[in-house]
Amino acid sequence: MSDFIETKSKFHLPEGIVYLDGNSLGPLPKTAQNIVQNTIFNEWGEMLVTGWNKAGWMDQPNIVGNKIARLIGAAADTITVGDTLSIKVFQALASAASYQTNKKVFLSDYNNFPSDIYAAQGLVNMLQANHELKIVSTEKLIENIDENVAAVFFTEVDYRTGRRYDADKIIKAAKKNGSLVILDLAHSAGAIDTNLTELDVDLAVGCTYKYLNGGPGSPAFIYVNPNLINSLEPCLSGWLGHDKPFDFSLKYTPASGIDRMRVGTPPVIALAALEASLDIWETVDISDVRERSIQLTDQFIKGVEQNCPKLQLITPRTPENRGSQVSFSFENGYAAMQACIERGVIGDFRAPNVMRFGFTPLFIDSQDVEKAIDTLAEIMSKDLWNNQKFQKRKKVT
Amino acid sequence: MSDFIETKSKFHLPEGIVYLDGNSLGPLPKTAQNIVQNTIFNEWGEMLVTGWNKAGWMDQPNIVGNKIARLIGAAADTITVGDTLSIKVFQALASAASYQTNKKVFLSDYNNFPSDIYAAQGLVNMLQANHELKIVSTEKLIENIDENVAAVFFTEVDYRTGRRYDADKIIKAAKKNGSLVILDLAHSAGAIDTNLTELDVDLAVGCTYKYLNGGPGSPAFIYVNPNLINSLEPCLSGWLGHDKPFDFSLKYTPASGIDRMRVGTPPVIALAALEASLDIWETVDISDVRERSIQLTDQFIKGVEQNCPKLQLITPRTPENRGSQVSFSFENGYAAMQACIERGVIGDFRAPNVMRFGFTPLFIDSQDVEKAIDTLAEIMSKDLWNNQKFQKRKKVT
């Protein structure tokens, strides 16, 4: 297994910081500046409009998609990159609705990320015609999959608790009922060893600014099972999803394969920044990342539980059942996290009481984990969170 | 009126090039590299996740929206930036459909940009329930606006001919019938003196990589009339369109005002590049730009007509009826344009026979126009397009 010393050296990490928030926004790959500069100056600046062909901008969404594919067990040419995760969730749901002519229920769980639910609410309001959004507890997802369910959609790893759901079991139950499954990989891609091919999932979506380190607001991706793609309407029918975009025909004909899920013009500069990170990802094997992630999260759980009895672990203790984050509940969690951040250990807080720490083996090592444990231990043992300045509730990102 | 010498000096224009394709992809503002570097290194690199608040990333879409607003006569806080134009067209159409409970027809014209039509086709297929897309000739748009029309959508300036439609007349006819109007400003924003407030249009959308010089794949924008916005469902209901995104509520409640049209995470790096260009736009008045654009296009039309009798003007001769581009039809237009590009005069070609030249006063002056005329005259008088190497039809961007 890689010791990840090499990969750590490839990120810019501010002096003295232990960055345990790569599950919210990954850090800057050192090469990103040069790669983006090259795109800006040598491509945009010098090639101008000819960059679309000469610099290969037009193919970038699929080239980048293929780099992501190997991290989530997807076959080549099953992923395209673009838009935001909210848009890709909407597109996946709309495509599923259009495919399922006789099934009208979208099923999800209370632990899904809220904006996935918002996308579905927006879609159901638009479609009317008997469509329905049903939200149940995660435990009851499977028993609620029946012949009326057009699509089950859920996030594989819970953004608050870090719990990893048994996607395989849910997908199998859905298949029995002819329901499609849309898997949100926001906290999976680059974090755990999800294998889309083995899961045989229908659709998956994800973002690239978390564990994939693509930068603030970097584009999303969508995966469609190659057995399904040519039967699926893209619904968000855009210029670059057309079979022959440069014919400028007034009739939309979807491209064959994953290209049909493309919509508008690719975000060239953002894709360049993302490529900087994916170059680092090319050097590692996701199974090694997963193994190291389990070591780091085990170390953190053990250390915090020994030193901080007031913190309640809400992440599953069994490695198979968690992603690459560890969360503790604590009634003064917001203030405690502020105290933590002030001491250079950056995690984040999620209402109402969750202190969240992400472990990203590409740049976090066991010394970092140790420092984080020590810092938390100090804060908790001395009640440092109990300081006026940490109590004021601010807007949390 | 500004002589635009100052603004021209602010763009990187490759040596010896006359760039008449800023209506497809605007050139690089010289400050873009530094501004993007600052965002990448000092914000993403150093602030990490705290950049969302500290660097103001979260507010960027509206700050940038307000900078665009003054160029198209929109009031403050009526524009937000994000996604692609295809997505914003879809969102505008979907919102209009949801607003118009009893009107089911989307009306557009054959001269609209194809992907606007694709967005509507995708939406109509999704909605089913008696919705219909009706496409007529531009001349017949107004007579086809009746009580069944939910929304009329058209592009103010035709992407091939450069013809500017009488938006005011169409909007007035639509209002009489209670139809909403969605105006596509792809070839208006930064090109002509469209005034959304005076037009009292309902919705408008546009892209920023053409005349606004935001860079390849820079984000789109959407405008909603302030009298309408709070009655409009955003349909693409995303996290950042929520009234309180950081409450992580499972119920979508749209933000008040233009914020509800936001969807996912803002494309921070792309927005930084766009800001570089908008800083230049801040220094000019759009009425001066329009005046200069008319001078330049008049000069070009006159010069080409005098020197190139084989080229047929398809752009209206009356300045009020055109945008900031001039197009000629010529059966060997593809080859002639290739010859032109080889000589450093970059325009583009649109099937079947359109040679298109964009005039962007921020960086094109009358000497450039003269050079373009001379180059075209040489090509046409010596039949230089009749060279084997220019005949091969390639993929055109």
C-alpha cells in the first residue's frame, strides 16, 4: 500500500493546519495554478475560439469523466462531467420519470442530502400527473420499494453521520420491482471503494469539490449504466447532448451513449483545475485509499473516545458501515468546533449538534489524526468551547 | 464617447490577429490570470472551506449579476449568475409553465438558437399533459400569440444573420394575451443597448462567454422581472435557491427575490475569470458601445460590398435592425472563411453558407475593420478560397 507521502506533498496545505474538512471542500493541488494558467493563457488567450478543437475543450467532459470512472468502478465512457450536483440529480430523476411510464413514485429517505430532495420536489411539482415524492426512514427504504416506485434515490454515505448504506441491498430490492436506482456519490467518490459496475446501479451522480479536490464549485458528474443509457431521455436536452450539435438542426436527437447527458457548454477553466487533482488520483489505487481511510478513522474514533467522554460517536464503529468521515454529537458542538478551528484543526459543524471530521488519505496522515485528537482532548478537558466568542452562532458553510 | 483605446489595451489579442469572433468566444482580459490566481491560491489554497464566507464566494453570483445588470438595463438584484445557458433556458421555460396553469403552448421561431428549442422539446416531453411546442417563422410570432400561449421565447439577435428583432413589439403583444416572454440575450448582452427595465420583459437569459468575455464555458445568467419573481417557482429547486440553505431542512422553500433562481454551488473559479472582464465593462457605457458598434459594422458592410460583389449581405442594413455582427452568404463560405482565418482575420462560418463577423468595440477598432475588408477583398478577388486545402469540411465550432 502507498504511504501517501508522495500524494500529500502534492497539495498546498496552509502551515500548521490539520484539514479535516476535505469532505466539504478539498484542498488545492499544487499543480492547479499552472494547469489553469496554461488553459487561460495558452489556450483561451492564444487559441481563442479555435481552442474548442485545438485544445480539446469539447472532449474534456468525457476525458475527465473517464478519470473519475476508475475511482468508482465505472466502465470507460459511462460518465460525463458538467453542471452542478443539484442539476444532475434533477436530470437523473427526470430521466427516470420519463423512462418509467407506469410508475409514479420517487422514493428517498430522511437522511438524503436536502438538496436531492429539493430537486425531486421541484420535479414532482412540475410533472403533476400523479407523480409523488415519498420520503421514509432509511431503515424502511427497502420495504417501501413496490411496483409503483419509479426510482429510489439516496446518498450512499450520510453527510452528517458518515454512515454508509448498503447500496447493493437497496439496488437488488429495486431491481426486483423494476424501479431504477439513482445513487448520490457526493461522499463516496474518492472516499470509499464504491464499484458501480459490480453494483450494476442504473444511475449515479456526484460532485468533484469534496474528496476529488476539484476546487470551489467544480462541476458535477453523472454516470449511466451502459445497458440503460440509449433508452434514457436526457430531459435536460442541451446543445452538446445532441447527436450532431454542429448541424444546428431544430430537432433534438440525443447523442448515443453518455454524451446525451451533456447539456450546455463545458466549464473549461473549472475542468482544468479539476484535472490537476485527477492527475494525483491517477497515481493511487482506490482500495489503498479505502484501507488507509479505515486506519485513520479507527485511530481517530479510538483516540477521541478515550480522551473526550462528552463526545458521542454517531458514525458506525464497523468500518464497512461508514464512509471516510467521523462525526460526534455534542450539545455545544458548534462552539467546540470553533475552538478546534481556532487551534488549526479544521472540521465542520452540521446542525443541530454534529461535529464532523473528514479523513482524506491523499493528504491526511496519522500524525495529523494524533494532533486532531490532542486538540479535541484539550478543548474538551478544559471546557475551552465554553468561551463567549465561540458561542455566537454564525452562518455555517 | 470613449475611443476604446483604453479598453482594447486591456485584452490579450494574439499578435497579427483581427479577432472578429468575439460573438462566439470573447478574448482574454489581461487581468484574468491574476484574478484567477488570487482566487485559486489566496482563497481556495489558503482559506480552504472558509472561503465561502471569508472570500465572499457565496455572494459572488449576485455580485456578478449586478455588474451584468447595468449592461442590459436591469435593476439591481434582478440577475443571478450560474449554470449554463441551456439550463437557464430550461429553468425559465419550466417556471413559466408552472406559473401559467391554463396556458399550455410554448411559442418560438425558426430563427431561435437550436438549443433553446431543444430545452423546450425536453420540457414538453417531460410535462406531457397537453403542453405543446409551436415554432413559426419570426414574422409570424406575433400573430401566433393567443390566449393559449404560456410563454413566447426567442433570441433577440439572430445568431446567423445578426438581425435584431423588435422585442418591444413582441413583448407588448404577449402582455395583451397574458403570455410570458423569455428573451435570450446571448447575442445582446455586451453587444447592443437592450434595456430590460424599459422592455418590462418577464424573464431573460444569456451567456457570458461571447461579448461579455467571461472565458470558455463561463456561466450563464438569468433575469426575472422584480414584479414577477416572488410568484415564480424556480422548478430547478436547488440548495442555494432555498430560503435558508444552511438549515438543511428537507422542505424546499424558495428564497425571496432572484436568489430562488440559483441552483447549486457557484462556479467560483469561473466567476473569478468573468469578473476580470466585467471590471473592464465597468469603465464603459453601453450606449457608447452600441454607437461604436454601429460605426464599425457600417464601415465593414460598406467596404465589403464595394470590394466583394460575390458576398451577399444577409444582415439588415438598417443599424436599428441588427446586433453587433455582420453576416454574408456565399456558397463557398466555408472555404473563404478558412482562407480568411489563415490570414489572421478570424470570423466563423455557420451552415449552410454564412460567413459571420462579430464587432466588439471593446477591442476592435476601425483599423481592424479595414484590415478585415482588405483581407476579404484579396481572397475574393483572387478566388483564394478556391484552394484545395480550404475545401475540406471540418468540424466547425
